[in-house]
Amino acid sequence: MASRMGGSFSLFSVVAAVVLLLFSAKFSVRECAAESGHAGEGAGVSSEHLVDEKDVVVLGAENFTNFVNTNPYVLVEFYAPWCGHCQSLAPEWASAASILKGDSVPLAKVDATVHAELAKEFGVQGYPTILFFIDGLPKRYTGERVSDGIVMWVKKKTGPAIDFVKSESDAEELLLQVDTPLAVAFLENFEGKDAEELTAVARQEDGILFYMTSDADVAKIFSLNKNAPALVLWKKENEKLSTFDGAFEREAISEFLSANKLPLVVVFSHETASAIFEDEASRQLLLFALPEEFDKIRDNFEEAAKFFKRKIIFVLVDLADKEAATPVLNFFALTTEETKMIGFSIEENGRKFMYSGDFSVESIKTFGEKFLAGDLPYFLKSEPIPEKNDGNVKIVVGDSFDDIVLDETKDVLLEVYAPWCGHCRNLEPEYNRLGEILKNIPSIVIAKMDGTTNEHALVQIQGFPTILFFPAGDKSKEPLAVQTERTVEAFVDYIKKNAAIPFTAPEIPKLKLDDPTDLGVEEDEGDEDIKDLSADDKVDQEDIKDEL
């Protein structure tokens, strides 16, 4: 039975996605969901009818499990027919399928709007989602979305999983250029159970080069001083050598490599972002420091990191690297170049925990232990409270949330938006019009908050825009998630039905526009949350789907 990925993918929450999107490569994490407007309105012509897909295997619930389990390698695209990015990918996918057919690596596709349960089982949260199955086990595809890039990525994954080191000179040369971690095994022979166990791990493991030798003298150069089977991991960073001392079985080997392949302290960059935020250790300790300041505390920070392997990833955000540091500073609402350390927990909806102690090993360890135990108070981001806030749509920030949104005498509609969100921009003129129409109803507040720079405990972001309704009265209750059309008429109807304080709705004037663009609506092709979207309800829900 193919292993489902829903559990591990769930850790890749919206908060982590936002950070990763800031550093994503051109083709690595673009996910398309419903285009603006209903199906058939500017969605384009489906490329399925224009592309020769004779070599692309069509999978569904009835044949999926058997196919991925009976083929050593399968690359699968979960798509939606109306998705623009999927349509753009289709000819590249078909071309790559024809090329790789000769290598016995099938490319397949699953219509996730038809097979929604199958997509859900594999944690599909955006279109297209591409997974690479090795012996029935799925891994996220991280290559480009052009034919040549797809072919190159697959060939690299399906080539020999392990190389052989036959001479002492080859071993010495390898150790002179350890840019990528090296896993080196000493085996009595290259066939049999030990070799099979190591090969199975090598096929699954990204970011490590695998080698093996049966020559005892070659093994000694790698510090393989135990009897075969033996395994070591070499890295270029501090803690260069890690020695495996468990049973020579794939699960134990995989756990050893996962715990040791990252450096004690990972320097944040475009290249390392995925490794940091998609690791099974869903907590990070991020140190923001200039190089000269980090040099003063490097030894203590690395020493403390040894106690939290596979539990907390220790990260350095180099403040001198403006390109890498600025988006992360913005994400955490930090504006100074002062050395700071923050605990960040993906699995707790992106909660942040500010560190205020010294940088001794014991102090960092104590903070880490409390971080794991859940014994730390978390902090919430906030922009400064605006000096003027007399518009029809009230501006809410983290520090003014209680005063405006939790005012028990008001029924409050709150839009949580992101400045870069296309659907938020599309909504803005209609939302402003709503504020204008309801401005004279004293019991109603129409408000908005930038969810990228402000937070509140009662606001859980699943995508942008998130629209919430807080009825007057007891504001300790969870707010209502607003599920309605994004028009003034629909919003007014919703508020009338759910408001704790009755009111008479004013007449809504009809707009007379020759061109819909007069509303300021722009075409959007953003990344959206597409959970639980089936073919039957796509048309009804497209206009209320949220962007990541």
C-alpha cells in the first residue's frame, strides 16, 4: 500500500509557505488554484485537448495504488483542468513523459477535482502538486517545470543510488571537496542484505551523496574503523564526522542520516529554506545576527544545538545578507539589526517566542527545553496603531485589535488580507463600497487587517483573504468564518442574518459600469488554498477561494 503523506504535509502550514514563497525558485513552488471568475470566463482553453499526451498515464482511485506499487519510479501530477499553471505545464509534462518512457519511468496525472479523496490522502493543497514515488513511497518533486528540467531531475533520482570508492586516492580526493554531505559505507560485498538496506535509503534521501567500499584500507581513510557493515557521514561544517552505531537496517540508517545531515547551525538562504521549514523537526530557533556578532557566540550556539537534534533546527539569519534577511525580518516584524533570537513553531500555527537571555550554552539550552515543553509565552506581531483611522473601513493592527474588533457593543466584519494577494486586491473596491454603504449604522464596523504584519490569538489564517465576523456581545467565542459571495449584497445579507444587534439595511445602489475593470479588478493567477474542492462545487466556490 502506498504510504500517504497527509501527516507530513500538514506541517507545511500557511505560515511556513509564506516564508518559502519569498525564496522559491522560478518553478519550484508555484501552485495554481481557481482563476478569478467562474469556469469559462477567461479561464482559457484546456491544454488537455491541444497536447499529445499519449505517453502520460491517467490514474485515479481505482488504479493508483497498484500502479505506484508495481513501478519502481512514478512521477505523478495532481492537477485541475481549469488551473492555468496546470495548462501551462501540460505540454512540458507530455514531452518529458515521451522522453522518459524509454527509461521506464512513467509520468502520470490525476484529476484532483474528480479524485478529491485521493488528493486529500496525499496532502494536495495546491495545483499542480507533483510527487515522485520510489517503490511506492512519495517524495515532493523539487525540480523545474519545463521538459528538460523534469527529465534531468528524474534521471538524477533514478541513476545509480550509490557510487563505489575503489582506491585510497579516490577517497582522499572525495574528502577534499565535501560540499554535499557524504554517506560512506564499509561493506564486505556489494550484494546482499546490507547493500540492499543502504540502497533503499539512498533512493529516498535527498541532499546526501552515497558511497560504499569493500576495501579496509579505503575505509580507514573515511574513519570507518569498525568491522563491516559500518557507516559514517561527512560534512564540511563543524561536527564534520558522524558515526553510525545502530543496526544496519534502513529505518535506523534513515533516522541517523536525518538527524545528522544538516549542519548544527543552518545559514538561512534561498537554497536552505526548504530544508529548514519542511523538515520533520517543525520547530526552529532563529538567530538574527551580523557576522561579527555571530562569531562571538558561534561556539555556544553550536554546542547548544547538539542537544536538540531532530527536535529543533538552529538557524542563522545573516543580517549582512540583505537579500536573504530582509523578507525574514519582515515576516517576524523585526526592523533592527540588533542580535535577536526567536523560537518559531510551525505546528503551533506559526507561534513565535522571543528570547531575552544571554547567549551562554546553559541559557540557550534552557530556552530550548521550555520551547519544546510549551512553557514559553508567545508574542504577536503588530504594526504601530495608525494616528488617523476615520475611514469607512477601519484599519486594525495587532495592538488595536481588542479595542476595535472585540468591542462588545459592535458587530464587526474583519478582512485579514495580504498586500501581495491578488484576490485581496480584487475584493478591495467591493469591500470599500460595503464600508461606504454601512457607514451610518452605528452598531456595525467594517474593518481590515494586514495579516502579514499583524496577529491576534483569535485569528487563524488558512489563506488570504480570510473574512471573519465577530457578533456583538461575548467576544470570547470563536469568530464566524464568512462563507458567502464577495459582493456588497451578499455581505449585507450575511451581516443581517448574523448580527447580534438588529438594523435596517440601507438600499444598495446599483452600479452602472460598461467595463468591469472600472472596479479596479485585475486578473489574478495567485497561489490559493484549494482544500476540499471537488468538481461539483468548484463553480460555486471559486470566487471565495483563498490565496496562500
